[in-house]
Amino acid sequence: MGYYTPGEPLVDGKAPDGPVAERWQNRKFEARLVNPANRRKLSIIIVGTGLAGASAAATLGEAGYNVKTFCYQDSPRRAHSIAAQGGINAAKNYKEDGDSVHRLFYDTVKGGDYRSRESNVYRLAEVSTNIIDQCVAQGVPFAREYGGLLDNRSFGGVQVSRTFYARGQTGQQLLIGAYQALERQISTGTVSMFTRHEMLELIVADGKARGIIARDMVTGEIQTHLADVVVIASGGYGNVFYLSTNAMGSNVTAAWRAHRKGAYMANPCYTQIHPTCIPVSGSHQSKLTLMSESLRNDGRIWVPKNQADCDKDPRDIPEEDRDYYLERIYPSFGNLVPRDIASRAAKNVCDEGRGVGPEVDGTRRGVYLDFADAIDRLGRDAVANKYGNLFDMYARITGEDPYAVPMRIYPAVHYVMGGLWVDYDLQSTIPGLFVTGEANFSDHGANRLGASALMQGLADGYFVLPHTIRDYLADGPFEPIGEDHPAVVEARESVRARTEHFLSVNGTRSVDSYHRELGNIMWEYCGMERNETGLKKAIDLIRGLRDDYYRNVKVLGASESLNQSLEKAHRVADFFELGELMCVDALNRRESCGGHFRSESQTEDGEALRHDEEFAYVAAWEWAGLDEKPILHKEDLVYTAIEMKQRSYK
């Protein structure tokens, strides 16, 4: 407890009782209504325009509320949701292979290593079928079979085909659908869109979220925006690692500013390391590129059995000298094991000295993803129809032809399961602050299954939040507050003071240099494998680096204009505080589960070993102040519909 203070137990007061299959229907009925005339008197701010934010804004605008929505990009279509490639899960059972809502629920809880909420996950599985109908009606061009029916493929951690896809650009096509719905509401006047605006502070007045302070990133103007309720849909914080598959601008600031104002941060150490990314090629990089998990449907992953073969052209290595290690270790699931397992297995074979590709810092960090068998079986044209844009992307980045030579892949930070704590209604511990999509923690436990991020974002935005937020808004219209309210003045002043500080330090190091160093610390000590010694070292290193950052960072330019260095300075400052909390959370959780792997807690054959009697809870962290110990609140995880047991994919 040297790094935190124990707090009171946490209970989700909105969690319904009864059979798990009836809970969402009961909650929807119990939630109070807002009549159409009153909706026109209520205002909502939504921060983020990815799938979760755009779908929520479109739906709430359609319902008649006054919505303001904010994004730092120049268009909602540039939200990072477009980077999701492989597909979206839904329990339609079109393949008649045994799928069902309950099986999707079970697979998701098991894939998350029994560290997610039962009620939330069942709701997600239940509404998944509605998402596909909604998106087809919007014109999303899902892949179809020869007869015209929607096609499905498999993803990691399951033994059925439930993933709907649009070639290798599913996220982009889904976002265009949500964007069209959003633009329709903008044209009708129910939604106001603020592009190139970044939230820098949350306004909490009289104990309730009532607005945000945002910076116009083009003019530098600091603006106040007030509303009856605030929704954060700002995505995840994987860029704390510097190198990740996230967009360069993805950040934690919106969520972290809410955390500092009283919103608990839940399970921040749960980070997803995606097994199929293009390997790091050198220290010059600032971005990594995802290769969709869908490639594991037809690609076979292997490394040479002998270290001496690692230098060879892979086409010259005979079949008997190849180690298809996932198929060997996990025969039931093969190359489609969950992401955390596939990532650790790749790390293990590379640590043994059997990695492939060029050496970076003296180590080969890569394994082969080989499509030779698929091309022989299906033909090159069929493979190109499924994955052509992914193959083209790989060829442009690496200069290698994946039709002729196996791809090289290696794990990289991709997603975070942690996020702001929310109750069953998606409301945080600050009344009036709701959190959707990757920005909250609620659905994926310690490891997200592939093709479930798009499912959660659209489920929250289209089908969950519109039902739950009305229960809070039924108490409105709320008493208006003005820009002279003390809480508004305090929020604006804090933004002004932080901005002035960064511009006035005039040190010797760039923001990016600090961010890169922080990312190296996080990857080394809080990445794929963690231990007590490394995490304690990381906390000390982060604290020292953060202190130096505030004394020695150099931010050029002025605040009253476009200033990307200033934008990064705000974001990296929040990453320092988040990174420390992630390490504290990982240090406290002395078990291995999903993407959180403690080397002290593993089975004899190197698999994650949970300790349910001690750690079957959500770790919800309360901000106690800078340089103060965070306060840990535990929400017990209780399962009534399934039994907790050690995962096995063998």
C-alpha cells in the first residue's frame, strides 16, 4: 500500500438484478422518459466523433436534444475509428455454426479473462444484432457471399464465424455510415459541430458536469461551452507508449481532466498488445502500423526452428524446419487464439533468439505471417479480394510483396481496456458525465477480443446511451449557469495557467523527446510482461522525468495561433500522470490476467495465472492530488450466468 490509499468499496447502483438475459430490457423500461417538448430544452456536449461519439450525437440529435459535438480533427471522418480494419462482431449466427447471444457473451467474458462485468457484456452481445441491421440500412457495404447474403469470418478467441466485414476497411465504412447520420442532424440544426477544437478541462459545477473548456486549435482561442450533460467519447490512451498503432493525435486529455475532477479511472493497466503489426524498423519511428487480425484466418504464423535459419530467405526454409508455434501449442484454436496469448507467444519465440527480420538494437523482433498455403488453396485473386488493401499497405510500407514473401509481424500497443469507470448507465462517478466507447472500461475485462471495439462503440452510441442518459435528463431542464460561475472561472484559469507555463519554461528539450522517453519506460516495464521490481523502477523514472519536463521542456510559438507543439505539451503532461497510475495499478494487481501479465504469476507452461480470491474486482482509482497517493476503490465482480475458471485455448 505504499503507492496508494485504500478507499471505500464501490458498488454499481444502476446494475439491475434478475436473470442476465432480462436485465437490459428491465433497465430500459425502468429508465425515466423525457417528453419531446422537454428534449428541445436540454443540451448535451459530446467530446469525440469516432464511432461512439458520432453515433451518439446522431441518435440524440434525432431524438430532439440540442447537441454540441467536438473533435480535434478537421472532420469527424478522420477519427481513429477508421483505422479498425478487420470487422465487427454480431451474434447473427448466419453460418449456423452454433453462435448465439449467450455464446458471444461467454466468449467475450472468457476472452477478457473473467475481469469484465457480466451485465454489461451480456447487453453488448444482445444489442450486437441491431448494429448490423442499422448499418446495412445506412448503406455500409459489408462483404457478401455469392448469393448476396452477408458474409462472416472468424476472429481470435472464438470457434464460430460472427465477424461482419468490409474487406480490410470496416472501421472506415462504419464511420462513414455514422458520419452521414451525424451530418444529417447537423443540417437539420439539432447538432452543432466544432472541428479543430480540443477539450482541455471539464467544468463541474455544484457537483455535476456542466460543460467543457476547449481550445480552438486554429486561432488558439480558449472557449467555454456549457450544457446540461457531458459525454466523453474520446477513445483510448495507447499513445502513452509513444509507439502504438493509434493515430498520432490520440490522447488521454479529455478523460484525464475528468479524472482529476472526480471521475474514477478503472483498470488503467489493462493494455492490449496486438499481435499482428508491422515490426519496428528503427529508432526514427513515431508510429506503428496495424495489420488486421483477420489475416490470421488464412495466414499461418511461424518462425524457424533453428536460430541459424533466421537470416535465410523464408522461402528457402523447408517445411520440416518451420515452427508453426501457435498451431503446435494451441491446437484447438491455432492461429486464432486471443490477442494477448498470440502476442506473448511471439515475444517468447523472439526472446529465444528465433525472431526474424533485421536486427533493431541487437534483437530480431518479428515472426512470419505466411499466405502461401491460402494462395495455393484459394488462389491469389480470392486472397486479394479478402485482404488486398492490407497487402497493398504492407507492400508500400516495407517494400516487400506479401503474395511472394511471408509478411513479418510483431506485437504492438493497439487498444486499452481500461478507462473511466462507469455504472450500468455509462455514467461516471461525476453526475452528468457519461463515457462511451474505448474511453470507458466496462465491456472487455483484461483483454478485448478482435472485432469487438467497433461493436462496443456503436452499441454504446446507437443503442445504450440514448436509453440511459434520459434517466438523468428527466430531472431537467437544469438551472442555467453562466460563464461567471466560480467553477467556470476556475476551469478557464487552470487552462490559461497551464498554457502559460508551457510557453514560458523555454527549456532545452522538445515535447516529443520526453514523450519518446516516457514511452520507452512504459514499454520496457509496463508492456507485455511486468514484475514488481520493474514497475517500482518505472514509477521512480516517470516521476523524475515528469519533474524535469515541467522545468526543461521547450514549447515554441504562441498560444493565439495554430501551435502543434503546445497541443502536444498538454497531452504529454497528462500522459505522465496516467503512466504513473498505470504502473501503480499493475503493481497492485499481483496476478496475470489477459493483457496484464505478471511474470511472478504464471503456470508451469507459461500461461497467465489469475488469483480470483484476491483480484476478482474492478480497480477504480480516485485522484487525490498531484504527488498524493491515489485512492483505490474495489468493485467486486460477480458472475451468475457463467463460471469463472482458468482460460484454456488448447
